[in-house]
Amino acid sequence: MEPRTLLGALVQRARELDNVEVVHLHIDGDAPHVDPSMAGHIRHNALFVGPNTRQAVNEGRADFTPVFLGEVPSMFRASLPLDVALIQVSPPDEHGYCRLGLSVACALPAVEAARIVVAEINPRVPRTLGNSAVHVSEIDYAIEVDRSLPLIQPAPFGPVERAIGEHVAKLVPNGATIQVGIGKVPNAVLAALADHEGLGVHTEMFSDGLLELARRGAIGGHHKTRFERRVVTSFATGTEALHAFVHDNPFVEFHPSHVVNDPNEIKKQHRMVAINSALQVDLTGQVCADSVGDRIYSGIGGQMDFVQGSLRSPGGAAVIALPSTALRGTASRIVPRLEHGSGVVTTRGHVQWIVTEHGAVNLRGRSLRERAELLIGVAAPEFREELREASAARRWTEG
């Protein structure tokens, strides 16, 4: 939902600008504002790092601000005030309301916080429902565009992801409310939930995998304790079919991230199951999901928002799902210690379920010795011996 025409125009006149800060979460496509030629004119401040801004952040040409997704709206009102919000919206209806389409998460809080609002009005933006409306009176300047929105095809998954999905599905009871992201592992998890019944959805991201579950009748939301019989999300990304499904559909409500990602809101859902991913997990249960050593890879996002909320939900569960290896099987993702410089997103005090293709283990209430033994059991077999040696060296297990 990034306003590409406005961003392009900003870059075109960059030579006239001096130290303009551009703040956003992940955007798709080109990111001309992080080109080295923008130095001194435009500098990006990433709240979540995508592939198109990763190099600039790690070369020091752009900044990264760690933040829980649920706290971004309050940050716009306090520590990171906004002068101008550049947004993309649907044309206004007969009442003068435009819609923020596929991404309400931090766009609506930006509109509410900024002194000036500049909008691209695009007839191809889906008219999503919920708290996604911006009245024309709130828009200071507008341009009309007619441009297709980016499409993302579901990532295909293989036997490793399929096994992970099957293990995770066993942790999700019928009638549970779920949160899940996008990518190979989440897609495999959603595929494994196809025969479940009465699922509810309260998730920051709505994807084609969830669309397929809705089509199969697995999602109903009748057991939800908040937002009953409705899917609640804050942004959607996927195919044309997904765009069509969320258009003017009262079954899917979009709300900003201070609602969707509020742990106090999440915990009100009975049997809330949060399913997230990681880059590395150490033998104590520390979860790294935002960096590879010192190099920022993505961001904190909403993982801890949902971990905290789901752990407090009656019958809830917090799941971290990941393949046991990386780099085509040459490196273990279960490690004695996180790589130097790695950030801890989910702490060992919060971690609960860790799932790989080799099984699922619950670390809640387990000692360091017990955690090491459990995690070695779901590590790739070829790395278990060296993990045992590392554990024994720390006197957690026998050599």
C-alpha cells in the first residue's frame, strides 16, 4: 500500500531537500529513497527491514528503530512525531470516506498523528472494512493515480516445512483463535490446518493461506471471545483473489496495530495460538528473529506482542516454528549460543513451544538442563552430538 507515485516524486526532487527522514515498515518493490545518491537529502528510518532496504541499513546509509509493532502508534505521538503522512487510499464513498485498503496497521495512526496528510487516490485499492476509513476532510493534499497493487504468490513449501506444519497443527485445537504470518513455514502450517473446525483469526497479517482455510469452512470465529464471527487483521498481502476477498467483506475487519497487536487485547481470546518464526534458537530458549549476528535482517514486528498475549490467554499457546537447519543444511538453527551480536526477540522467560521438522517441545517451566535436552532432540540429527558437547561444557548435560 505504499504511495509509490508520491515516493517517486519525493526522490525526483531530492536535490532540493536537506535531511528529510522517511519512516516506514516493510514496502515492496523498489526503494529509490535508500540509494547512495540520497545521502544528505533523504534518510530512511526503518521500523521493519525488508530485502530492498537491508543493505542500506547494514551499510549505515539508513537507520533501524527496534519497536514492537503494537507500540508504533504511540511512538508516532511521542518519541517519533510525524510531520507528513504519505498514504494511498480508495476513492471516497458517498459519505466522503476513503479506505486504507490492504494496510491499516500503522497507516491510520500516521494519519492521526501527522500535521499534513498527502494521499494517492487509487480506484484499485480494495474498500476494506473495520477501522480503515479516512475522511476526505482529514486529507490536506491528494493526487489521483490508477495503478495495480503489488501481488505476492504463496511461497511453495517442501517436505521440511510440511513436517513442521503437521507438528504445529497438533498444537491447535478446534475452535482456537490463531495468529500466523507469511512464508513457507506459515503456509505449511495453514495447509495442515485444513481439516480443523471452528477456527478464529486474530492476526496482524492476512494471507492466501488463511483465505484458503476460509473457503474450506475451517474459519468461522464463532468461538472467539472478542470480534466474534469476524477475522481481525491489520494488513493483507497476496494474490488478486485475496484482494477481491477482502474488498467490501464484513467477515474481514482491518484495525490498526495498537488494537490487533495489543497483548491485553490478544489475551482476551480463549485458546489464542500465536505461530511465529525465528532465525536461531539457543539452548537456553532465546529466540533470535530479527538479525544475523550484527546484521539486521528484519525487525521485531509483532512476535512479542502475540507471544505475551497468547501466554496469558486461557488455553493459549505461543509457538516458534523453524527448520532445524539453514544454508542448505550446513548450519544448525538450534545453537549453543546465539551468534555474536544477534538480537533476542522472544526471551527465554517468554518462550514456550519450539517446533522443527523433528518435533515439538514445550520449554515452559523447564530448567536450562531440561531445555538443552529438549532442544537437542528437535535439532537436526547431524548436529546433535556437537550440541551435546556444548551443553556438557556448560555442565547442563553429561558428555
